[in-house]
Amino acid sequence: MYPVSKGANVPAPPDPAPAERRRRFDELYRSHHREVLGYLLRRTPNTDDAADVFAETFLAAWRRLDDLPSDPEVRLWLYGTARRTLANYRRGERRRLALADRLRADLASRYQPPDFSGELAEVTAAFRHLPERDRELLSLVAWEGLDPGQIATVLGCTRNAARIRLHRARRRLADELARRRPQGDPPPARAFAPNGDIA
Amino acid sequence: MNPVTRISPVSDAQAAALASGDTLADLAGEIATTPAAARARRASPRSATRRRLLIGIPAAAALAVAGLVATSIGSPGQKVGPVTVGPPKAEAAALSFTRHGGYLDVIVRNPLADAKKYRAEFARYGLNISLTLVPASPSLVGTLVYASGPTTGPQIIPISAVGKCWTGGGGNVCPVGVRVPLDFKGQAYLTFGRAARPGELYETTAPANARGEALHGLSYVGKTVAQVLPLLAARHVVAAHYLLNEHCENVGSRTAPAGWYVTDADPYAQGEVQLWVSKTWPSTQQSCPGNLPSPTASPHNH
């Protein structure tokens, strides 16, 4: 491996990375790369975007290594960074990172998003009908297993706001599922058990 | 059970298994060879990572081989930076190889050749080297913007030429090729900047006001959109795309409110720039979660 240019935006020749810093980064990457890649592939079927945002997220982590929170909070920081970067990609701010070339190739050749059928297709349709903000809240609970306090950290809002928004998102999903159920089909007592400490 | 749990597209373990262990390990290594420059840039409202990979090269680590470069661009065609971008002769080689002692010096002669052609030419020398070219903003055309390879054994060294490009930091030493040891082992990945075709979006950019770029010498940060657009028009540059900073996220748009403030500009395509704009000035983006050491409560609770 050898450092190379780029010409742009280079503040000063970098110091060689101290071994200790590299060791900390390797530990962070080893502990959390699966979670970040999983997070991204659960959010986008575009494997190129997932690969690039994955690289950008850990590039940001490397650059800010000295400022990052320690485990387990650093996982939330990584989710938050990945989320914002992916949002910007979706809005057209998209850059193809050369260092993600191989990851992009691996993901493109091996990943096929699941195609749910039957009841799960219904759930998928209802879920996709929700606003993006609701989907993200529900996903952070269901897919990443976060509680409202952790969600607040990822989204950069207060814990109370996260609880309220999550509660509303769950209600909207339940309504959407009920709306799609054929008439005469009795609704379940609860669309689903609350997960977390919603009042 | 939360029904959303059941429509999870992929688990963490499944996701990680999609990429080879080598790919993931090499990516970590490549990231860790980039400069950890966040501290110097934290005061900036822009994201430290939004541009394409920005890697600095220590000037002392590069070889200045100006004579070599001068001989390598003697072919006909339009010259942009150190490479020729005009239509290449059909029989022309895409790369030039010059032996210097125990090394091969490789310069890109045709930046529009197919990646397979480069690979084939490297293979003729027994080298497993993958070369790609990406459309670059003018000051980066012909420069090596990214490279990776094995960490042990003989190493590929970038060849630099003074005055062939200008960096955002004010330097003008830029790689234009690579020096490959004859006993190089393993696989390497190289990416050069090439001239963009009309309308083609740049994939790698210097700051829009860097030397050689469309807005060099122009002052626009802190001015309103209404003030900046005439300055661009005077240079025949179009603001083709905007990123509106709202609630700590950048929203892409073809238009922007005239009274908003320009916080930054990127080269976008030939004769086009992308403007970063904010409703307030000075920008408040520093307080966004992603620009802090860790995500903390933001004033925007949506």
C-alpha cells in the first residue's frame, strides 16, 4: 500500500499513522463493519451506494478516530454517519470512491435483495408506503434492535422526540396494515406488540 | 412480534458474507493510509468526506521525473495536463512503458482506452495491475487519484511532475504515472483522472476555486445566490446543481432561493459547478450531528 495523491483539498502532508491509532481503527472496523454493511444493505437495494457509503463511513471514522465515542456508543455514531451519507447519496450527492471498487464488485455479484411473498409481501407494501422517517424509526428498532434512547442518538434528536415519533410510526404502520387487510377479515387485537418502552 | 422484523432484507452476518475477507481487510488498510486530517478541517462547514477520496501524498515520497513526462506526451491530439485526450491513433498503445534499471515507468497515453486494454498491456509485462480512469475536474486531469496494492514486498511508486496540476492546499506536485519494480508481486489498483466529455459529471474534483478550475480567483463564500450567479455568468459557468442545507441534510435541487448564502462550490461538469447553499450565514452546519465528534441532540427534532 502506498499513499497517492489526489491533488485536491490536501491540507498538509500527513504524518505517518502511529501504530496505536491504526490498531484502534482496526479494532473498530473489526467490531462494527458487519453492522454497518448490514445497516446499509437493509436500507438500499443499490449495492454500489451501499459500498460507497460503507467506505465513506469508515473513512469518516478514521479521520475522527480521536473524537469518537467508545463502545457501545460508537456503533450509534457509525449508524448516524451512514444514515446521513446515504440520505445525501439519495439526493444526488453521489461520489464513486475508487477504494470501494472491490467491495462494489463483490456486493453487485453476490447480493440479491429478497422478494417476499404472501403475508410478508403485504407487510413490505405497507412498510414501503410509510414516509421515510417512519420507516427509519421502525427499522432501527426491528433491524438494529435499538431502543428510543439509542435512536435519539442516531437521529440527533431528543429521547422524548424519538419516543413520540416511534409511537406515531407504529400507529401509522398498524393503520396501513389494517387498510390493506381484506374487508371482513378481523383485525388482530394488536398489530404487533410494542417493542421498547413506549408509553 | 414487530412485523418489520420479518421483512429484514439481510442480516449483519449475511451482509458481511457477501464481501470477501480480503476485500474487507484491504479496504480497512486503504482507509488507514489516508491522512487523518479531520482536525484541520473540522471548522469547515463542509463534510470531510463528501468529495471523492482525498489522499495527500508526502512530497518527499514522490519521484519528480519531469523529463520522462515531457517525452511521454509528444503524441498528436489535444493536450490537457500531462495526457493527450484527442482521438488516439487506432494502433497507439494506451500506456507507455519505459524501462529504467530495475523499474518500469508507466505513463497513461490514452486516457479514453478501455480498462481491458490497460490490463492487457500490463499483463504483457507480467503485471497484475488494474487501471481505471475517471472524469476529473480540469486541475486533476492526468493525475493519479487513487492507488492500492500489497503492503509488503517491492512497492509501486507514483511518478510526479511539478506544475502539472495544483492541489487545493496550494501544492503543484502531482503524480502522472507509476514506477513499477520489475519484481513487483501481487495485484494493484490504480485510478487516474481524465478529461470529462461534454456533459459528463466529474467523479473527482478539486475545489472549484483551485488554480486551473472554473472559479479560480473568484470569491463566493458568504455571498447570496443572487450575488454569485452573475459572477458565474461572467465566466460562462452555470450553477447546474445545488445542495440546499436543511436540517443538517443536503437536499439536491436544480434551483435555489436567491437570498440563500453560498457556503461552497464544487466543479460539476465542463462549464458547470455545484453550489452548496444555506439559509443562514454564517452556516450552522457545524452543529449538525455528523459534524461533531459524536451525534448529540440537535435543535432539529423534525
